[in-house]
Amino acid sequence: QVQLVESGGGLVKPGRSLRLSCAASGFTFSDYYMGWIRQAPGTGLEWISYISNSGPINYNADSVKGRFTISRDNAKNSLYLQMNSLRAEDTAIYYCARGGPYYDLLTGVFDIWGQGTVVTVSS
Amino acid sequence: DVVLTQSPLSLPVTLGQPASISCRSSQTLVHSNGHTYLSWFQQRPGQSPRRLIYEVSNRDSGVPDRFSGSGSGADFTLKISSVQAEDVGVYYCMQATHWPPWTFGQGTKVEIK
């Protein structure tokens, strides 16, 4: 079945780095744009990053621009989020979610979500 | 950026009774292609979000037909015709017409009275 499984979260000190991974299965990963969405404790959903199906195009929210980098390896069916210069306000559950397929970008946005990985930034 | 405003933010409902959540956008969500990319998501306690509705009124696979979406332009509604215990959670609207960024409403918490 279609599945996304995140990993790589943990406790990290402010200013340090962390790399999240998302393993995809059950669909043709290389056909789909992919995204990261986060949820700070007790709050709502915030989109943070999005990448095209083949990788060269990506978008980042202002809150993470210049610090976070999204990437993917289609041969490994994997999505990544490199997070640098982490701040306390980056503490959240990070979800990867499937975007639209390259042939119908707008309809399928965020139709499948992973279970999330927890990132805690604290000294 | 598009701002989505949901109301109410908290919705106590009696089992078996209907519920309605409003989502208002700061600008029209009609895309230049004529489609309207407004989705609804359900997040049950301790779970990740699940998409229920896309393009205003289309139910995702496996979503019970007691969930329905309606609206146009900048004004949208999610209705639950008869609330069940498993419907408890937070509901979010999201727009994918004007991106980036993709934006979500603040969420509406549905609970049983």
C-alpha cells in the first residue's frame, strides 16, 4: 500500500544540524512532487518545503529559507530535509507528504502523509 | 499569502447530530484553469493528518459519505451529517491554488458533548 515513513528526528541543541528522511513505497515516487509540513506543539499545520518530482525545483517557507534544504533520491525512493542552524521555534513534528504528480500538479497535493518524526531543539 | 480563517475554532457536538465548519479565504481560490483547490484534512488525536476532501467537494477514497464539502470563490464549508465518536479531532482547510506557500486554516477542534 502507499506509505511514507519518516525518520531522523531527535533532541538537538540550538545552532546544530539534523537530517530527516522519508522512505516512500507503494507508488511511483519519481512521478510525484513531495513536501514537508510541520506542527509545533499544540498548534496547527505549517507547510515548509516542496520539491519537484525530478528534484531541480524547490520552494521553502520564509521561516526556514536559507537554513533548511529539501532534496530527494529517486533511486532510493527517499525524500530528505537537511536542517541547519536549528532554533527552539523549529521544535515540531515533521511530516512528509505526497504532492501532486508531475502530470497533474494541483489535484493530489498532500493526499498521503507519513506518521511524522519529532524534532526537539533545546539546550 | 492567502490567509484561511476557520470558524468556529471549537465545536462541541452531540453524537448523531450534524456539524458544520466554515473556512473563509482572504482571496478567491479559483485558479486560472477554472478549478478551485481547497481541501479539508482530519487529524484524530495522536495521529497524522488525513485528507478528506479535495477541490472543494470531492471525497478521498475511503472517506465516509457523511462528510461533504461545499462552497465557491472564497467561502467554503465542511459538513458532517451525523457525527460519530471516531470523528473527534481537529479539522483543517488548506488551499493549493496560490502557491507557494500552501496555507492551512487554524484548525477546528470537534469534540463530543
